[in-house]
Amino acid sequence: MIDVVVAVDVEYESSVVAAVSSLPDAQVVRRPADEVELLALVAGGTGHVVVLSRWFPGIDADVVARMLEAGARIVGFGQDEALFARWGIVHTLAPGAAPQETGAVLRDCADAVQAPPRPTAPPVPDGPATPEGSVTAVWGTGSSPGRSTIALVTAHLLARTVGRTTLVDADTVSSSLTPALGLLDDAPQLAALCRLVVSGAAHDAPAIAERLVEVEPGFEVVTGLSRADRWPEIRAGVLADVLDRLAARAEHVIVDVSDRIDPDDPYADPHYDRHQATRAVLDRADHIVLVASADPIGLQRLVRLLESDRAARHADHLTVLVNRVRASAVGPDPETRIRSVLRRFAGVEEIVLVPDDRTTVDAAVLAGRSPLEVTRRSPLVTTLDADLLPRLPGHTARRTRTRRRPGRSRTRVAKPVRQ
């Protein structure tokens, strides 16, 4: 007897239940109300097969991925074969299928050998492969000042010296790139891109381009959450897919994330908390820039973070950056002192030291512009250009930066990128 969990939208639920119940070797054991109940049933091993429709409440690529990881055998119900294939669902059943066909599909699915979930990206078409850009996460210790500024300047430098670069604000605690760039439209385009992935339209290049803000040619921004309480819209599995789509159209993707990674509630679902976005970005990133403050408290936090399992997991593709280096906080010859401390207590030899450049940063914040637009010769910009960029994957400077006439100003508005 095949135990079936029916998780379809209400329009078809009664007909699916009737079709399954009419089979001599199948029975309906559960009809969950939403994705939370469905995930609980899958985790508990209830049922041999799940009949799942695209419009079941709460369903998306992230939920399906978690079901497949838990060993669920899923039959996709509906006319969305392409979407089900991207989600890794092999068996499908059309509405109104004959009882014989329904029984055959359920038996094939129940007898199928479980395999790891399929990648959500579509197969690469024949011909020259589309080059994929690298994804770099800019992370930091608790209260690390300047993390978002480092991400902004790094992305802007890459756009001017390497090629098309996309800056993503994935900070689910305190998003700041929209006001930093003086963008008048604060609509959270990252949430819009996540909805695009859930809808199955993420392979539509123009649809993705419409949700990007062009700061200047080759430099695009994905704005973050306008309110921190909207964090449930940024799901981990969906966010990783968004980054894959962005990396397929840009040479570099720079992602600014919150410093926090652990759930607020230790007893909560680890797949559903505010900081799942940070963990997803760190796991997806090709490289991580870890930002810390150049003062005794900031250095102590950095040493403790470098000792954590999370930092150790990414040690082979992590760059340590100490920001706002100044003698007033650590004493004379601050560079030598900081290197000595990190060498002794964390075993770190290679670090990037960024001098304190309050004049440039304050002028940029006041103007609502990137520090690169304020001055190209500031200590902040020149240090990141010379010391950080060469450490990033895929960095080959072409020096094709955009020049603007002195004194020329432009109205900063959030304009969609045109394809």
C-alpha cells in the first residue's frame, strides 16, 4: 500500500484525494494545510509519496529542496513541468489524469531510487558556455564599522577596472546601501528577485534586469530590505539561486551581509530565521572578505571569530581586512602592531589594512554617493584598489573606468537596467 500525502491547492484537492482513494494500492494519509505542516510530515517520515502542486500555500524552491534533502519522493501536480524540473522533481501528473495513469505515476515514484536533488540551474545549452562571474561576500565581526562602505567601494572599483559588477544588499538586520547611494526608490529589489525565482521566471533575463538599479554603466545595485521585519521574504535556498542568476550576467557579484549568523532563538527552525540569509551567502560565496575594526575590542572580536567553526570552514577562501587603522586607537606604528597581534593570537599572516579615511567617507555619506565619486585618490580607495582587489577571484584589471567631467552632477534615481 502506497501512503500518499496530498499537498495541492484547494481547487484540486478533492479531485486528487478521490483519484488516489480509488486506487486499490494507494491511500491518502495526510492533507497538510501549508508548507510548515508539510515539512513536519516529511521530517517525520510520513507517507511514501507527496503529491505537490506549485500553488500549494508557502511552497517555493527552498521548501522543495529541503523536502528532497529529507528523502521525500515527490510527484509534481499540474502543467508546470519545466518549473518542477528546475526544482528537481522528476515525476509529474497532469490534472484530470486517468486512474491508471495516476496509479502508474505513484508506483514509479514510490519505487524510484532516491538521488541527491538536482541543481536548480537549467542545463547549459550547446555552444560556447556563458561565463559566470564570481560571488564575494563582505562579512564582518560584531559592530564592525565600514563593512557596507568596503562592499560599496570594492564593487565600484571592480565595475570601473574589471567589468560589469553587481552589488547586493543582503543585510537582513540593517540594510544601508540604498541611503548610502542616495537612491530615491527604496523598494527592496532583493525581495523582488526572490519572488521572481519562486515564480519560476528567474531565467527571464529582461525580468532580472528590470529589478537592478544602474548607478553608472557597468555598476548595478540590488537594493535591500526597506524594513528589517521583512526578512522572511529572503529565503536561504531562493537567495542562493538569485546569486547564481546574478553571477551569470556579471563578472563580479559583491554581497553585503549582516555580521550575525546564529539564529535569534536556539530552539527555532534553523532553516527559518533572520540570519539564514547570511549563512546562505557565506556558503555560496567564492570568496569572503572578513572586516574588523582596528581597535582593541574589534581585534579581540576578530580573533574569536577566526577561531569559530564558521570561519574555519571558509579559511581557504577568506581575506581578513582591518578597517579604520589609526594610531589613536592602537598606538604608534599601528600597522605593525595589528599584524603582530593577529600573527600571535590568530596565526594570520596575510591581512589588508585600510587606513581611517573619515574625510572621504563623511563627504560621500553627505552627498549620497560612492566614495569613488567623491575622490579617486583617497587612502580608502587606493588601498582597496592595490591590496584587496588582486586577492579576489577573477580579478584582471582592464582599467576601463568611466570618467565624468568635473562639476557635472546628475539626479540619483533608481532606474532599472536596460537589456
